[in-house]
Amino acid sequence: MRLAQALPNAGLPSRRECPEHSLTIRATIRVVADTRPDEHTRAATKELTRLLPIWSFVAPYRWRAVGAFVALLVTASVTLSVGQGLRLLVDRGLAQDSVEVLQASILVFAVLVLVLTAGTWIRFYLVSWVGERVSADIRTAVYARLVRLHPGFFDTNRPTEISSRITTDATLVQTVIGSSVSIALRNLLMGVGGVCLLVVTNARLSLLVLACVPLVVLPVVFFGRRVRRLSRSSQDRIADVGSYAGESLRHIRVLQAFRRERRDLAAFRRHVNRAFDVAVQRIRQRAWLVATVMVLVLAAVATMLWIGGQDVLSGRTTQGELVAFIFYAFVVAGSVGALSEVWGEIQRAAGAAERLMELLASSSRLPEPSTSTPQTTPGRIEFRRVSFRYPSRPSANVLGDVSFVVEPGEMVALVGPSGAGKSTMLELVLRFHDVDEGMVLVGGVDVRAQSLSDLRGQMAPVPQDAVLFAGSIADNLAYGAAEAKPADVEAALEDAHAADFVAALPNGIETNVGEGGVGLSGGQRQRLAIARAFLAAPALPGQPGILLVDEATSALDARSEEAIRTALELQKGKRTVLIVAHRLSTVRQADRIIVLDEGRTVASGTHSALVATNALYREFALAQFLEPDVRDSAA
């Protein structure tokens, strides 16, 4: 994520690529901010309120949703009209032995079937289309928000768990919008229409049905609260499963090298079983809900049949009216039963939507200025009395009163013991964090006064662990410079001493490197990372790009180290290079070396001057070199 944010052209979605665009995102965040759980609000209202933010994603496709609703009205009306057709068929056709009425009824029934079929197709297509489109838009909006959050967000929120939200939770929302909501509305219309027609058909029996409604609603509310709570917990446990599996498989070589197969499998089983146990609890609650509603509804229907049968025998109602009433009673009962089942899906979606909206409402700790201030001295880096503490460790002072300047085209190395704050200084230049005191200036302007895109547009990192993405070498080289010309790519490979090994690969620059670059050696990956940085931070006349190199040779063999050292040395005067290193052989050629200790600068100078004047640097040199000048200085 840090690499993706550091390279400004790293495939971030534009407003045109995101149908929800920034206005929709802001509207969604406002809805989320206004959606506060209220213990005194009825359960049904609470669940629907949690789904309100989804409306901002449905709104752009409102006319398709309206079309689906019209089709829904037509199909519901056709279904309800069947009851009146049955009443006429029994009372006028069968009871009076009228062939004409029977034929007319069958003809009307055939027409209704055709209308019902067409309406159902239209409704299903439109609703499914909206569900899939909204799910895609939510995923895009969440990802667009995530890639713009400060990197520290991912130190406290696991990326693998976030990935689960983007996939699994968005799929749940899609299922509800593309299916469950349609079913719920259909059954709600059928239920309300059925109740109205029950009253029209037989008011006395309708009172019995209406008296049973509270008996059905109460278990829905009672079990519904538990189902929603367990649904949220179930999604969290599923995310844990995906997170554990993703981490294990990503580091499969380490897993197998330490013979962890059996232990990791046991740990994975524990995660799966925890998710299963929560799912079983949720299923049990839903099963009790459905069974309770079914028993109550069927008991009410049985009672209604007994009373209605007595009315027919006594002549208080006709056979046709009883048939129609039974039909509507079953319609209402089926609608209530379906609603109780769909309600569980809506509750799961409410939990999923809540998790997604949490990500969408997350704010970055790196506010952008309303207007980006242009740089006055491109390629210049200045630390002016900088102090910094990580938010997760506010009591630990990582940097304290650090001041120095790197002039355009200069190569400056940062050297010091582990934990001295060297890598942190590179992150401050990229503005992955904001300083607590002082300021960091790039191009003569405070980094906080520049947009992140402008700030990072002329610089590129070379991380200690060279990050390559699944795809070809060409894809990885273009990661930070999508518009790079073939000639520029070839020049970058030559400057990084990578052209020869790339040409020797089976497919050359189009060779697929695998996820993480597993198909290449460490030295090859590192040289490709340097070539990518050369492309992302071009050396333009009067505007030298900035290279931020973090321990680029710490884990390489002597030959690879020498190739990378030579590649970086050639950048002196062409690009500004700020390099962190423990191995002094990599930085001896630097114009200046800054020594840090416990977050403070303690010395600055060339290699030979520091060997003669600074005890800490001389200690590093003695540990790494056996050269006479170092031994003589120590003596």
C-alpha cells in the first residue's frame, strides 16, 4: 500500500472510472454519520436504517429500480386477482354449471399467466442488474477510499481482513439488493393486498387473521435482534478465516521451511470452527424464527378454515367466497413466512453494509490543502527542526529536533543503528505521516502545503524488500510511469544494470514474475525496483527527480550489491538521492553522510572525514571494513 501511494500513477481509479464519484461518497459518509444506533428505536427501523447508506449507490440507477418496482406491482396485482377469479369460477361457473363462464375464466387465466411471466422476467432482470452494479460500485468506492488513506491505517487494520470485506460483504449486499429486497417488497405488497382483499371478501374472518398478526411479528422482532448480532459476528469470523489463509499462503515457503504444515492446519481449523460455531448459532436462531412463524400462521389458517366451514354450512357465506378467502389467507401466510426468512438476509446485509460503510467513512490523517503550492526548488529536501512520534507509540520520540538539507542532485546517506529513525525520515519525505513539530520541505515547500499527487509526482521509493506485483516485468516497470516510452524503459533498465538479465529471460520484458516476484532472485527484483524508480522520478533539466532508497542492498550478494551501488552512483548530479544503509560500502561514494543516533543527527560529512572524527561511524566502519585507513584512525 505504501508503494502504491508513493507512486502517483499506480493505477488509482479516477472519478470517471468510479460511477459513485466523490459526491456520492460524501453523501454516503453523511448518511453514515447520521446513522446512530438507538436502543429505543424499534428493531425493524434500526435494521433498515443501517441499510440507508446503500441508497446513495442505488440512486444513479433509480429508473431501473423504478421499472423493477412497476413490474413488481403488476405481478403482485395479477397474483392477487387470481383469488377473485376463483370466487367467480366457483360461484358462477361450477355452481351454476356454466360452460361459458368456465371457458372465459380459463382464457383470462392464460392471459394473466403471460402477463405474470413477462413481469417476472422484467423484475428479475432489472433487480439483478441493479444489485450487481451497486455491488461493483461499492467495491470501487471502498477501494478508492482505502488507497487514499494514510498508511498507518493499515498498521492497525489487517489488509487481508479488509479484502474480505470488499469481497464477501459486498456480495452479501448484492444478494440483498438483487434478490432479497425484491422478494421482501413482493411479499409485502402481496401481504398488504391480501389483507385488504380478505376484509373485502369476509370481514368477520378477517378479524381472526388480523388478530394473529402481533403473534407473528413478536417472534420476528425477538429473534431478529439476535440474528443481526450473530450475523455481524459471523462475518468477522469469516474475515478471520480469509485473513489467516491469505497470510499463510502468501508466505508458504516460510511455512514449509519451518515444518508448520500440521500446526498451521490446526490453527486454521480453529478459525474455521469458530466461524462455524457462530454460523450455527445464527442458523439456529433463524430456524426458530421460521418454525415459530410457520406454526403460528398454520394454526391461524386451521382455525380460519374451521370457522369458515361452519359459515358455509350455515349459509352465511358462499363456497366461492370461502375459496377466495382461503386463497388470500395462504397468500398472506406465505408472504409473512417469506418475509421472516428474508428478514434474516436483510439483517446479514445490514451487518455487511455497516462494515463496508465503516471503511468508506474512514478518514485520512493526512489532510490535503485546498490549493497545492508549486515547488520553488525541485529536487531539494529539507528537514527543519523535525520531531516525530508514531500515533501508536506516542510516548516514544522517534525523531527529535532533526535538521539538514539535501541540495538538488546531491546524494546523501543516512547511517545509524537500528531504530535511529532513518526509514521514518524517508516516510516523512513521502508524507506517509505528518511531523509533530517542525516541518519537512520538498522543492522548497512544506509537504503539507502540496497535494499528495504533486508531492510524490517527482519522487520514487526503492524499498528494502523490493515489491513486485503479479504480472510482467513491463507491467511492473510501468507501475509508476504508465506513459513511459519503450526507449525510456530500456534506458532505465540499462542504468539499473538490469538489461542483461531481462534480455536473457524466456520472454524478455514480457516475462511474468509471479506474485511478489517469486520467479526472480533478490538482486534481480531489487534492480527492477530501481529501474521502476528511475522511470517514476525522471531526471529532467532543472528538475531532478528524488530517489528514496531504503536498505537496497542489505540482503544481497556482493555482485548484486556492486551492481546496485554502481547504478546509484551514476545518479549523482542527475537525481537527488536520499539513501538509508547499514552497509557502508553502498554509501561511501555519497556526497555527504549523516549519522543518526536515537532519533537525532550526531555528525555529518564524507566517509573519510567521519571515520576520523566520529566514534559511532568509525565503529560501523571497523565492523565492516579491514582497510588500513580505518584501522589507523581507530588507533
